[in-house]
Amino acid sequence: MELLLFIVIVVLPLLTITLRLALKPIVEAVIQLSEGLSRSRESRIGPEDAAALERMQEDLSALRAKVAELEAADSFYRGLIEAQRSSDPTGSSS
């Protein structure tokens, strides 16, 4: 009888507090996940964000074109250097 009383008065409250602290973050994460999945899959981008995104995509395209130009120039100059080295009869590098 004393063991049962000890369990009810001491162990059970400590166990419930521990479980609540351990399970609360998990339950909140599951709730947030279910709310996120239940929302409509509409675009969450506003008109001003859409314009900014379009500008960033244009900038990215321009940067890619510039990188391609630089790679072509680098390849051209490397070819010139290699041709100069192979035509140098002394084999000295300057």
C-alpha cells in the first residue's frame, strides 16, 4: 500500500512532467507539418517578389553568358600560350 501511495504521489507526477517536456516539441512539429500540408499549394510569392525574382533570373542569365565568354577567352589565351611554348626551339620559358 505504501509503494502504491509513493508511486501515485511522487513517481506519476514526475513521469507526466518528463513526458510532457519530452513530447511537446515533437507534437508541435507534427502540428506544424500537418498545417503546412493542409494549406493550398498556391504560390506564396507576392507581385513585388515575382518582379524581383524575374530580375534575379535575368541577372543570372547575364552572368552565365559572361562566364561563358570568359571561359572562351581563357581557352583562347591558353591555346596561344601553348602554341608559343611548342614553337619555342630553345625550350626556355619567360
